[in-house]
Amino acid sequence: MFRIALFCGFLLLSSCASFDKTNISPGQRVDGLGFSFEAPTEHAWFAAEYGTSNRIKLIQLNDDDRYTILVSLNRGPRRGMYQTAEAHLQVFQRHKQIEVQPPGYFLLDHQEWIDQQYGHLCIRYSAKGKDWRGRSKQGPALIDTIGLTCEHGTLPNVLISVELSRRFEAEGPTIDIRPYADALFSSLEYQSLD
């Protein structure tokens, strides 16, 4: 009961914190519920979701593309955390096979693998897709995504998911987002709610 009250109090405090949601500088530390990270890339971000739930969504709009960072905390398996990274990967792959894509989005390629560089149970994935949603131009936009799902460092039976994606025009420049994703994943810090 105490943990639930503490959790609710932390949510209330995090929603009242003073934070300029419209201008998050590159390298600025962004605090969430039980985690924090630094915003990568050379341009400023703004928060689309921040301070009211277990997730943070940052967006960066540029001339030719749009970057998105989504970080969320999720409850782990009901019977306790995965015992091995292989078990986590199997469940992750099974979930991806049955996941329904939103109308207008077509997944072209998806790969996932164990990446223990960031934690014992970490799964890393990459995806490429075509997106017809919200288009005023001819043809689809392209989306590159790199994500990481790990056990939370201090909260039992909690997973943290961190995802960086870039939406861009098909004729736009090719940019490798892996360095940005690695900088984001490396900057991740865990905090206890106690």
C-alpha cells in the first residue's frame, strides 16, 4: 500500500515540475517516472507527452524529417521477470508476430536480438516501414526505428522500452540513426520510487 501511495505521489510531483516542454535542448536530461535520459541529435525537441503517465514522447520537427523518442515503463510478466534474455526475446518475437499494424502503415523489415550491453535482459530491435497516414504528398513516407526493451534497474518486475524513430520522405537523405539511438540508450539512468 505504501508503494502505491508513493507511486501516486511521485506521479503528482512529476506532473507539477517546472520544465520547458516546448524547448528541450540536445543533451538536456529529461526526467521521467523512475528513469531519465538525455535527448540526442543536434536540434531541439518538444514534449508531446510528459509528466502525466508512465511514458514520455518527444518530437523533433525538421525541414525534411521528424524524429520521435518514446520511453515507457511497463509491467513485466505476471509470474515474475524473465529468467533469461532468450526467454524475453522469444516472448518479444511472439508478440511482434501477432501485433496488428495501424491502417496505412506497412512494415518492410523487422529484426530483434539480445543486446546485453545495456542490461541482462535487454532486447534490441530495428524496423523499417512505409507510412501512408496523413500524407499531403504523393507516395508514402519512410520510417526507420531502433528500440530497446530492458528490465528496469531498480523496480522489480518492470520493463522499460526506449524507441527512437525517424520519419522522412522517400527522396530524402539517408541518415544512419544508430549513433543517436546508442547515445540515447547509453544515457538512460534508473531511479527508485522509494
